[in-house]
Amino acid sequence: MPGGLLLGNEAPNFEANTTIGCIRFHDYLGDSWGILFSHPRDFTPVCTTELGRAAKLAPEFAKRNVKMIALSIDSVEDHLAWSKDINAYNGEEPRETLPFPITDDKNRDLAILLGMLDPAEKDEKGMPVTARVVHTGRNFDEILRVTSLQLTAEKRVATPVAWKAGGSVMVLPTIPEEEAKKLFPKGVFTKELPSGKKYLRYTPQP
């Protein structure tokens, strides 16, 4: 898949050696949603805090039927040793296991397949690392909003800024008024705007 993934593409069904053994990606996911997060190297400070937070939130992702998997361009042996540091960072026993696997990608095969390599950033051996700003940690609590993706994939609604489960959702502008009344029996509220356009329509979460 030259150039990596585009929006709407199906993720490749890659096979990889991981900290839980060899997996085939689609088989690993099964009927679950999935999140694959990449890291440029093991034993790096920001990534250690990220995977620590991901491990803490693993039960919340499981509640949402989301399976997690990490990618780092090092060996499984390094991943297992790094996992001890990640667990220790979380204040837990330094075990080699995490609630999700980390893939072996020391040859960059998976990073190339997914279009993740940064041609400008190289390690001490001159090998390109995965394209990722490593000075700013990701917010995994925000990623938990996969709930919104799941809802909008199943229902004809959108979610407003900072939406949380249980909050009102937005009726899609493409749905005519009469159809909206049938689709959302709990009622549709339209916010009046200076333009007179009735595009801000809300309904309780279906």
C-alpha cells in the first residue's frame, strides 16, 4: 500500500511478532474496534508516560469494545524490558506484560507498510524513525472519545465539541425536518441563529 493509509482505507491484515506472540491483525481485532499507536523507540521518556497512561486506561477501552496494540521500531526482547519500566512508572510491579501487545518492527516493515516513516528523522544508525512529534505527549483520555466515533458510525448524528457520553447530539443537516421527527422520537431542539438557518439541531443521545 504505497504512501500508507488514507481515510476510508481498510487497515492491512499484517502479520507481526509481538509481546504476546505472532498475530494477524484482523484476527487479533475480531469484531472489536482497534487502536494502533506508534512510538519511535523503546526506552524514550514521553512514550513511556504514554504507554503507562494507555495501560491504566485499558479497562475503559475494553468497555468500549476497543482492542489496543502498540508499534515501536525495536525487538520484542526490548519491548519486554521496556514494559517493566512502564509498569514501574505506573507504580506497579515491574512485569514484562502490558494489557496490550507491542509489535516487533526492528526492520521497519510495518512502519513502511503504514506510511509512518519520517524521511528527515533518523536514529544513530541512520535508519528512519516513525513520523511522530516526541516532545508532546498524546492525550489518551481524549482518545477514549472513540465512543463518539462508534455512535456516529451507527446513528445518523454528529457530536458537538467536547461531547461526552450521555450528552445531547446533533442531527445531521442532510436529514429533512419531518424525517428527523420520526428518527428521533425524544424530540429535536433547534437553536435560533441570526442567519435564520436551522442547522443547529440537537436531540438526546439515541
